[in-house]
Amino acid sequence: MMMMMMMMMMMMMMMMMMKCEPAVQLFTEAVIFISSLQSNEHMSMHIFHQNMSFLIRFELLFQINFHQFIHDKEAVQVFKTCKTTYYRNYPCYKFTAPYSVEVLLMFVDYKIPKLGSNTFNPKLTHIKGRCFGPLVASSLADVLKLNKTITTIDLGTASLGEALEANDSVITINVSLNRIGASGGASLAKALEMNKTLTIIDLSYNQIGDLGASSLSQALEVNKTITIIKLNQNEIGDLGASSLAEALEVNGVLTSLNLSNNYIGDSGASSLAKALEMNKAVRTIDLYHNQMGALGVSSLAKALEVNNTIATIYLGWNTMGDAGVASLAKALEVNQSVTKIDLYNNRMRASGACLLAKALEVNKTITTIDLSYNQIGDLGASSLSQALEVNKTITTIDLSYNQIGDSGVASLATLLETNQTITRINLKYNLIGDLGATTLVKALEVNKTLTALDLEKNQIGDSGVTALAKVYLIVKGLEANNK
């Protein structure tokens, strides 16, 4: 309690000085106060835990101009001893400590950019923090309306919506992991309709649901600046996906949409697919770990047949099966934009891999493909190997967890003897034994492009490991293998 009273007295003295001292001195006092908190972590954490409303843990990043010597040597020393980083090629000084709310607001206040002269002009550009209530958020929102230097906010609150309507400097905001719900999503959506500077917004892990997604959809129909939006882990289902699809039909600036780890099924996927047939801006769409089956993926595949802007699509951890893979394979035969595709854990078997292999024989754009956690087996591996003998663009392929044995690896080894584009292959957690390892060694002795091979957790014994050790290549995971 005594420590807390001492710190509060320090705070009151500093606030009194703010009314009568020159601007540089005010800033110096605040910096010295913060530095004292950093140097006494025990006291900082004690107050932090005892009274959350008094001190809040924030990370502040300042740009400071040191063109000439600063007369206040104590302030100079504080800045030179704190952690230095760089942002856009400018030296920045980072403070991380439990900050008093008053100090934070003084830093953010619009008067701060006017502090000092050309020799000492601190500019707060980043704020990062968590765990503060509506009163602090409201105060912060008030000063943000006039602040012109902050470009990145990572505070985790929906209470900043009103401030963002007026602020014209913030370009990135992260409010993830806060359970803001549909109402919080609606608050931020309202701000996005007015804001003209935000380009990146992270709303992941917030339980906004279909209602929140609908509010954001309305905002994205009129917003002309946001290029990246993250909505992963938000309990968004088919209705929310359909609402967002309506926005994609008219939005021409959004380039990346993350909807992973939600509840989107075939109906929502079909709505998104229809929008992507018309949309010419989205380059990355993430639908990883949803509830899409063959029907929904088939709709997305049809969109890929006509869409020539999407470069990366994540469809991992759905339930498309071989039927869904068949639709995608047909689309990839004609698509000319996709460079990376993720089909992780989609119940693909050998027949699906064979159809995909046929598409890869003619596809000229894909460079990275993830087929891990499926069941393609030796037959699937053999079909893909034959396709890659023709394909000249794929550089990275993940075939881990696919029940591939020595027979499948023999086909891959034959491929590697002549292939000159593949640089990375992941074969961990398969059924490869000493025979397969020996076959790979013969191929690696002549291959000049492969730089990384992951064979972790196969069935390779001492003879296989010894053979592989002779190859001058990064062969990962050999020490963890067991027979």
C-alpha cells in the first residue's frame, strides 16, 4: 500500500508540473517516471496486480529527432538506455511497462507532436496493450480523434469505434482476442464506413458471429481503404459468409480475407464463390478449418475457373473428399493465377491425388501445394511424381502424414533424378524404411536443386540414416526417426 501511495504521489507531482513547466520538461518527467517503473519490475508488477485501474501495461513506440544535442542530459540517457528498434528506417525507442493512464493519454494527446523544437520532437506511432476497461477506452478514444501521428493500434477494444470515425492517421488496428461480440463488431463497422485511412484490421477470436459479420459487410460495401481483414475464429456461419459475399461483389480494394476456423458450410461457400466470380481484387482467401464438403468446394472451383486474381487459397481441414478434389482439379487445369493451394486434411485418397496430378501436368502457375494429412498412399505419390516430371513450376510440396511407403518414395526418387525446380519436400510421418531411404540417396546424388527434405518419424533404420548422411543436403528429422 505504501508503494502504491508513493507512486500516486509521484504521479500527482508530475501532473502538477504539466500545468507550469515547458513542454520538453513535461515529456522528460513522464519518460523518467516510466523509466523508473522499468527499472523496478517488482514494484511495477505489484501495482499492476493490486490496482488494474491505476497502471495499465502498454508498449509505446516513439520516433525522436536527435539532430542536435539535447540540453536535458537525463532525458537523453533514458532514451539511449531503452530498447531501440526501427520503423520505416527511423530509429524508434520502445518502452514496455505498466503505464499510468494519465501518462498514456498525455502521450497520445494531439498536443504531443508540438512538444519541443526541431531538435526534440517525440512522435508516438504505435500503441500496444491489453486489459483495460471502458473508461480508459473512452478517454483514449477522445484523444485519438485529434492525434495525427499514431499509425498502429493494438489495444483490443471495441470502444475505439467512435474515435476511428474522426481519426485520419491510424492505418492498422488489432482488436483480436477480446470477445467483443456482435455489438462490438457493429461499433467498429460503423467506424469503418466513415474512416478513410485504415488498411489493415484484425478482428480474429472475437465471437462476432453472423450478426457482426453482417455489420462488417455493410461497412465493406462503402469502405475504400481496407485491404486486409482477419475474421478467423469468430463463429461465423453460412449467413455471415453470405453477407460478406454481398460486400465482395462490390468491394474493389480488399485483397486478403481470412475466414478460417469458422462454421462456414456448403451454402456459405457457394455464396462466396458467386462473389469471387465477379470480384477482381481479392488475392488471398483463407477458408481453413470450416465445414465445407464436396458441394461447397465444387462451387469455389467453378469460381476459380473464371477468377484470375486469387493467388493463394487455403482450403485445409474441410471435408471435400475425392469428389471435391475432382472439382478443384478441373479448375486448376484452366486457372492462371493460383500459386499456392492448401488441401491439408481433406480426406483425399489415391483417386483424388490421381485427378490432381493430371491437373498439375498442365497447370503453369502453382508453386506451393500442401497435401498433408490425407491418405494418398503409394499410388497417389506415384501419380503425383509422374505429373511433376512434366510440371516446371512447383517448388514446394508437402506430402507428410500420407501413408507413403518405399514404393511411393521410389517414384519420387525417379522424379528427383531429373526435376530441376523442386526445392523442398516434406515426407515426415510416412512409412518410409531403409529401402526407400537408399533409393532417395541415389536420386539426391544427382539432384542439384533440392535444398530441404523432411523425413521425421518414418521407419528408417541405421543403414538408411547412414546412407542419407553421405548426401550433402539438409535432411531434417533423421535423429527422431525410428524403426
